[in-house]
Amino acid sequence: MRLARFTGAWFTVVLTSLAIAQGDPSLPQAVVADDNTRITQSCRLILAPRALVDADNNGVIHIEGDNITVDLAGQTLIGADPTTAQDELRGIGIVLRGKGITLRNGTVTGFRVGVCGIGCDHATIERIECIRNYAQQLRSTPDQEDVRDWLAPHQNDHDEWLTLYGAAVAVRDAQGVTLREIGVRQGQNGIVLSRVTGSQVYNCDASFLSGWGLALWRSSHNTICRNSFDFCVRGYSHEIYNRGQDSAGILCFEQSCDNTIALNSATHCGDGFFGFAGREALGETHPAGGAPANNDWYLGRGSNNNLITMNDFSDAAAHGIETTFSFGNQIILNRLDRAAICGIWGGYSHNLQIRGNIMRASGSAGAREGGAINIEHGSSAIIADNQFAANSVGVSLWCDDDAALARLPWTIANGSASKDTSIIRNTFDRDTIGVMLRESSQTTIAFNTMSQVPTALDADVASEKSIRSETTLSGLDSTAISALEVALPGAGNAVRLANSLPMTLREQLNGRGAILMGEFGPYDFIAPMAVAEPGATNVHRWKLLGSQSIQFVQASKATGDVRAEIEPASNSVSVNTETPGKLTEYELAIFWGRAPNQVQRVRGTILSALWRVSVFSLPTPVPENTPPTNEGFELAAKDGQVVYIESLTIPFGSGGPDSAKLIATTPQAPKDHFGLRATSTFTAAAGEWIIETKSDDGVRVWVDDVLLIDQWTHHACRNDSAPLSIAAEREITIKVDYFELTGDARLELKITPDPSKPRSAAASESAP
């Protein structure tokens, strides 16, 4: 495999010069046919064309010595049979110990850690592909998040990151290292640096991973530039949940300071950039050198003074940038569009500079931590010369009651007031709220431009009284940033610049809807991956993405009769059951070739049930948009028109029951102010289940006369769920009441196994 497989007409990023050479013919040859092969002089390797298992987990190839060049000559080091599941991969491919080592030109696959450098000052690792190394199997499904998928980045002094999550390339306890033209795919973590200083990472592409593209731990004074760390994400299902689960394009933890992060693309990640002071810095653990004599040790501790400039952090599942409990970080001339939660989260930050950025369409209206910029308990921030547009809130500053954090030594030493922030010369266009202040003092607000902003300022009385309007802050001078672009190592960028603002080269994928999660990570738009298409609960459809065609399918482990049929025109498989009136779990193998690794197994739960549905107009509400009373709804339901349907999946849209073909179209057919009552009885197996609804507007769900979901409100489309425990297989009866007042309308109900509980042999992991 070559990194050319990552490139194409619009997929070319920073790897245009990354075609792997066939090696330096002037170097002597060395054969690698066994585990624990030692290399002590410069050479060109000849690798055995089979799996070389790292039986003792300390490395297959050991490069030991100073000033050694090792050339893989375009070959692939294989650590496991390609049919081995990614969460079963073990061992290390190549270990570097020595000064000035150069490793180049090859592919590493099938390991927990591909390449590991230890104390390798001034090493160069270049033109290396790391493909299909370790990744955890994700437990979250498109319908339900599983909290067990959250990452734990807060400890790494004993290589916890590698032990738990693996890495393509890992370097620790080194300085002056150069990592360039490294490509990573189909794994969990890309590049991990622990206690690494004065190093350079550039022209790499570690994207479409389920963890971190680049992770820094106690690593300072490094230059990270011209890289792609896109789609490093987990914990995301479009319009269902957006948690991120601490995945990130760039992770910067435990007092990683003075790093330059420039000209990178880290779009569609959990967080684009996730910076955090660290547990030691906060006082949650004792410092490595022992307990401090007093709180003064914590003064100014954090992941500080990092320059984050000319990067694209758009389409984050959580935050475009998170930088918390830290000092002096500079966020200049970045793009942070369409973050699901907020563009920049700066809790407990001090002297944070946010200047010249563009932040659009982020956050949900009414959310506390939502919008473009959110700073909780922060002080002395400068927010100037930015462009805000169509965010739920432009800038939100506040204090609240964080009793546990207030007791931390860091907070005692550094303070936690929200104060002295300057909001100057920004433009706000169509943001729902321009500036929101709660318990924030001495805020300077001056020379901002508001256009079509319904609420320019939302502030409590005390915050508003302390607002200042005078400033001497000069405009942003981007001369130094422009000079930096020229001075940075490498050639070409992962972003294109227009008026100094970056745009990812993968802009054709803009929008969080491009995040499609599979069993081990996000879809990379190249490798085949089967995804569930939304639709009815009695017929499932799995579409195979990529250029391969479905060759054949094989059903197994079903709890009822299952029939699968290939639909060549759409390259998909439809799955239904010939066992009516039952919840049927199944596992299906979808093959796109006959090789052992040309298959994906998917799981689902089909609800084959006949629903009796009574459809009716609601009494006119008083006042308007008030949910119907129980009495009024009961009376209307008794006189409704009865129909029978096989799936309670009804996207009314802006139409009414007639547009969903529940009733005939007549002049009297309601478009708004209608309701329905649906009932069904079917058999469910023993187990722990989740009943899920998607509704716009109100919904109530009873199982055997027990009310489990009660969302009887006028609301936009939302998801609700409730657990259902069944001790032994039996019939259950479900009743669903639903009403629509005005606007769009939707009702869906499905039942899936609880992903956090033990499953039966055929239980669902990724039910449509």
C-alpha cells in the first residue's frame, strides 16, 4: 500500500510528495525474518513477506545506536494476520534507541504501536505509512451513546496512552526530533509525543482515526505545522448525539507549553484542539517531584503560551478549541465554523488572546456552554477583530458555583473570577445573542459591529454596571503571522489561505453530516464501510460506502427468521424478518470480496409489529401552542380514523397525516393541530432494552400501562429514551400518544438493546 491511496482529485492534502521510494541502493542490506531483530548500523531492510509477531511486546525491529539510517525500501512490516480484529492487535513494530537515527520509506501495519522512539534525540522519522494498527471497538451505536467509549487522557506518566489506546508513531523522552510525511489511517491514535521538546511535526496526515491525530504530554517548544488531523472523532451520531468523548485532532495535556500550532487542518474532530493544564497542575495529584510546600507552586501552571494560528478547526463534534486552566495562549486567524457545542471553550483561562478568527453557525440556542466563545471563570482575555455569524451566542462570559474546582490548589493560587475581558472591534452578524455576561466584572465592550442581532447584550445588572467602553488596544497586525508562514518547516499546507484565513483542503466534506461512524472509527471515504440508512424499523438497509460492490451476504446468530437481499443499484442490503410480531436480533456479514478481510459484520434489531393507529384533529388550543389536555386528547382519540401500519417511523415534515399516507387527502385533512394514538403487541426476548423516540412535537410511551417516556411539550425535533427490562421472553404492549401543533412534524419509535449491558449472542451493536 502507498500513501497515494489517500490522495485523489479532491483528497490530495499534504501528502503530494509522499510516494515511498524503493530505498537507498548504496546502503547494505539486512534481512528481517524474526522477532527481536537488532539493527546497529545503517542499512536497507529486506522484510519477510509474512506476519512478524512481537511475542514479547518489546518490538520486532530494534534500531540501536547513534547516527544510523534505516531504509524500509518501500516494504511493509506486518505484525498480524489481516483478519485479526483491530482491538486484538498487540506489540510494537519498530523501536528506536539512540541519537540521530533516521527511519524512512515504508509501511507498518498490524501492531498496537507502529513505531516507538525512546530517548531518540534528533531522530528523523519520515515517509512512513501506518495503516490498520490498534483501535478499540466502539460500543456506541448510531442511536445510543455508550459512556464506556470515553477516553481517559488525564494520566500518561507511565505510558497509559499507549497501553490503553496504542499509536501509529510514539516518541518519548527526546528532543530535537523531526517527524515528517507520516500517513496514518484505520487506527485509534496517530502521533503521540510524551516529554518531547524542541521538535518538529510537519506535512503529516493522521486522519480518520477514533482517538487523537496528535497528542502532546508534557511536551513543549515544538512546532506542529502543515498537517492534516481531520476526522479524529468518536461519540458522534449526526443529529442524535455529539459528545466527542475526548477525541481530538490535537491533544495538548499536562503543562505542554510554548508550542506553535500552525497551518493545520483538524476538522470534524471531537475537539479540533483540546488543551488542558493537567491534573498535576491543578493539584489533583502530587507533583512528580513531591508535594509542594504551599500553593505558590501552582501559580501560573498550565499548558501555557501556545500559539494556535491559521488552522481550520471547523465541524467539531464538541469544541473547535478547548483551552482550560492555562495562561497566555494565543488563538489567532483560525477558522472555527459549525462546532456542535462551541467554537472556543476557555474555562478558567487567563490572558487568553482570541484575535482575527472566523466563527460561524456554532452552538444551540439557549445552551449555557454553546455558541462561538465561552469563557467560564476566566480573566484578562482579549477578544478582538473576530468575525461572528449565525451563532447561538457570540461571546459568553460567566461565573457559577463550582465548589469542587474552587477548592483545588490551582484555583486558590490563581483565582476564579470572571473579570477584565476586552471585547473589541468584532463583527456580529445574525447571532442570536451578541454578548452574554453573568457575574462578570470590568468587561470592556467597544467598537463592535452588530448586524441583525436580536439581542446585542444580555447581562445581569451587576455585570452591565461594570462594563467599560474605552480602549487603547490597537488592531491586529498580522505581519508576524505572515512571516511565520514563510519560516515554518515543510512545504505546502493542509489548508488554503484567503485573506490570511484558513480553509481545509477537504472543504468538499464541510458539515458535520460527513461524520459517519463505524465499528472502529469514522468512515475515511476510501475503504469500504457498511452504514445503516435511516428508515423503517421492520426493514433495515445497510449501504456499502466506497468503490467496492457487495458480492454476497451471510446472516448468522439471528433470534428469528431473517432474509437479506442485495440491491445492486444502490449497493445496499435490505434485511427483514419472516417472523411477524417479534423483536428479532441479527448479525449479517457483508462481503465485497472473498478474501478473509473483505467483509464487515453488522448487527441490528428488527421490530416486526402491526400498529393500530388512530388519527384525529386536536381541539383548538387555548392559549395557542399549548399541549392538549389529557381529557381533550382522549375525546379526540376515540373518534379518530383508524389505519394499520408496520413501522412507527413517520416523517410528516411540513405536511399532515395525509402527506404521510395515513389518511386520504381532502380539503379537511389537517396540516397542524393533529394527534395520533398507536398501539401494538409483540414478543420481546429477555434482556435490557432501550425504547427511543424522535418527536416533534409531544410524545408519551407506555409499556404494559407503565409510562416510560413523557415529553408532552411543544418542542423542536428531539430524542428521548427510557430503559426497558424484560426478565423472560413474553408479549408486551406498547401505546404511543403523539400530537403536533405547528411547524414541522415527526414521530419515530424504535427498540434497541441497551449497549451498556451484556448482550445475547445476536444482540445489536449498530442497529439502524
